[in-house]
Amino acid sequence: MKTIKKESKNPGEISRRKFVITAASGAAAITIVPSFVVSGCGHVAPSDKLLIAAVGCGGEGSDDIRHYAIAPKKNAEIAFLCDVDDRQAASKRKEFPKAKFYYDWREMFDKESKNFDAVSVAIPDHNHAIVGLGAMQLKKHLYLQKPLTHDIYEARILTEASEKYKVVTQMGDQGASCEGMRTLREWIEADVLGEIEKVYCWTDRPVWPQGIPWPDARPAVPSELKWDLWLGTAEETEYIDNLVPFNWRGWWRFGTGALGDMGCHIMGPPFKLLGLGYPTEVSCSASTVYSGIFIEGIYPESGPVSSSVRFRYRLKNGKDLDLYWMDGGITPERPYEIEPDLNMNNVMADWPGLNDYEGGTLFIGTKGKVACGWGGRNPVLLPLSRNKEINVPKKYPRVEGDMDGHWWQWIDACIAGYGNAEVDSPFVGYAGPLTETVLMGNLLLRSFNIREKIKRTDPVYGNMEGYIFPGRYISYKWDGENMRITNFEQANQFVRREYRKGWGDMKI
């Protein structure tokens, strides 16, 4: 992985806190030097219990906190809670009355850094990186929900920072710890599938509104919500309805769409098991909507209703492998090996008995096919009759608790100390590069709506004004090491965004 070179330039400010970009060689050089960093460096973690500061108490954050609280070894404690929305925080504040509560993570880091060992972050995507980086600068271990970041550049920074500050990191893609991932690895290594030639990944997302215009209405901000803190690094924006706490995922300024929500879960198995690196070439198509006769509705603030993305990888053996991503109801062609009356999603991507289809992965090999649900769970060979015949020895140890163990192995690794225990989704070598790949797909989807105004003559409707879309239906050449599209410069604006004034400014 290429190391990013940094230079000191015009640091932004957060109250009395200052973000300073300094030069360094061999690692990320973004250094946060507010008081919370200086005070936090002397804290020594206890040997038997991990004290956790949880940033984000609702949704995924609530589930993360629950898992820490039920760790079988009882070796974690929720020491602090932080959330910008009283409605989201209420249940956890009641459940953990001894945990001191903060609205602003910066204030919590400033005042309490000597009193916790690790940080768990589950908040909207646009603020992942700034909180995660602040935690690592304090040399706090970090559990960060998927995707790691909103932007490709941020993912690279977090990956390098995790090495520089020598902290235990884990991305919140719990499927990486499930038994299915071990089973898949054992089958692939036993040559059950032969040579993998292509992979399909698909999901039911988005399950929130997308492909829509930004609302005109400007309602009042709910009294329970600290709107400026919720915005954080995002551009200055007036509050809109149906945004908090869930639908922000569909707006590019805050979320990362279907790919961001499920890509790490579903692309993770092939990425890890096949040793994929950065894609070399990527192309896409996306749904279009029309607001009038031959008038396309262009809504660049929102992700598409559905999309398909093809990632091409160069494997270590010199051959190319294509990975296909599909969302919004698009699925791979139905395998003929599945009986006609069976629902293919239930067969290939469900959690048996739970009716829990959210996405799946299909590996196509020269000797067979295997499908699994998101995260690698419940792998099945096709045709289904092969599952009765398979007898591959288990050679990889399983994680205690299966998916639940994803949180618990992180707790154990934090207590053991950096470098003394493995986790399944460390930033370096896996979660960071995987997040970059997922977000690279979003770069294409956002470039899909880059447009230039033209005048044209239609044979039926006469003279019309319209647009051309130079970023559509081309193949994007990706220089992963340098995080750049080499054949369509306009797309590179989506590699990295500018933070709102006062929330830091990451310079390379």
C-alpha cells in the first residue's frame, strides 16, 4: 500500500482543539494535538477489563453496545456514552446509568481520555473518519462500523493511522468471524470449486428512499437533536425531514448508499478469501428516472434506485477476475442448478429458518459453484445435492460465538495488546483496502450524473435543450495505490471531500 505524504497547511480548528497536519515518512502523518491527545497518552489499560467509550447509541450502535455488555468473559464495561440525539440515547442511558453521557465526542475525548481504553463508533458515515482518527491519536483501540469511512481518502488515512499508533482495530462486519467464512476458505483451498472465474454480489438495498430530489421543505430541527453536531464534517445544510435516524444513507453528503451499507458484508468474503487487492478497471450502470417526456430527472444529491457495478481484479497468477455488484432488486442470472420452483435468494442468500435475505455472494468456479449469505454465512454448494457429499476437514479454528464473537475477539485483542492477538477485520490488509474498493464503486455512481448542457434537435419534438453525461458507460481505469482515476479526471472529485470549516482539514 502506498504511503501518503503530508505537509502542514492551514489547520482547521474545533473550539480550543486544533488539527495539525505534520510531515512524516512511512506512516500517516495526520496528528491531532488537542489537550485530549496529550492527556490520553499516559493511560494504561487494565489487564482484565476493557473500558469502552461508545460514540453512537442507536441502531448499529445499540447492537454494538449490547454485544460488549454480554461478552462471555465479562471483560468489557461501557464507561461512557455519546450521542447527538436524545431519542437515540435514551434507552442506553437508562440501561447503563453509571456511564457518563456526552453529546460531543470531542468534549468526551478532551475530558475523559484517561478513563477509557477503547472507542466504539457507530454513527452516520460522514463522521466515521474524524472520530476514528481522534480515537487512534489518543492511542485508543477502535471498533468502527462498516464502511470505515465516507471517502476513499479517509479510508487510506485510517489504515495508515492504525499502524502508526499501534492500536487494535476492527471493522463492524461481523460476518468475517462466522463459521461460514472458515468453511468457504477450507472448500476453496481443497479445490472443491476449482479456479474461481467470477463472483456475483447482490443485496436488497436500498431499503430507504433514493433516486429522489432534495426536499424543498425546511422544517424545524427536533428539540432532542443537536443538529450542528450531527452535521459534523458535512457541508452546511438545513435540516430536512426523513433524514434522521436512518434515511441519511441515501444522500451522498452523509451516506454511502447501498454499496456502503452492505458492500463490506457481501464483497468481504471474495476480497478476503481470494486475496483481492485494488481493482484495476471498473464500470457501472444505474437506473434513471424521468420527470417529463424525454426529460431525465437528475438528482445528484441522492444515490440511484438500483445499480450494477463490475470490478476487474488482476490476480496473483496474472489472470483477471470480474466481481459483479448488484442492488435495488437486480440479481445475478438464476443458476440452472437450482430447481425451478425454489426462490433463488432463499436458497443462496438466506439465513435458514429466519427469512433474513439481505444479500448474497456467488462464486463461479471451474469445478462448481458456491453461494453464501452476507458475511459468508451458511455457504451452500450448487447443485444442492453436492452438500450431502462434501467432506472437507475443518482445519481453521472457529471463533467462539460465531458472528457474536466478532465483538468479543476485539475485546480480547485489546486487552492482550497490539500485536498479541488476531482479529478478523483489522484496518491494515483488509478493512481499509476493502472499504476503498467499495467506495470506489460509489465514485462511479456519483460520476454517472456528471453532466454538460447541450442543445439538440429531436426528429419529433424539434429543438430541445438537454445534457450529455461524459461519465456514463465508460470503463474507469483505477490507480489504487495513488487513489486516482486515470482516464476521467472529473471523477477524482469524489475521492475526497472538504470538511466543513471548524471540523478539521486533512491535507496530503
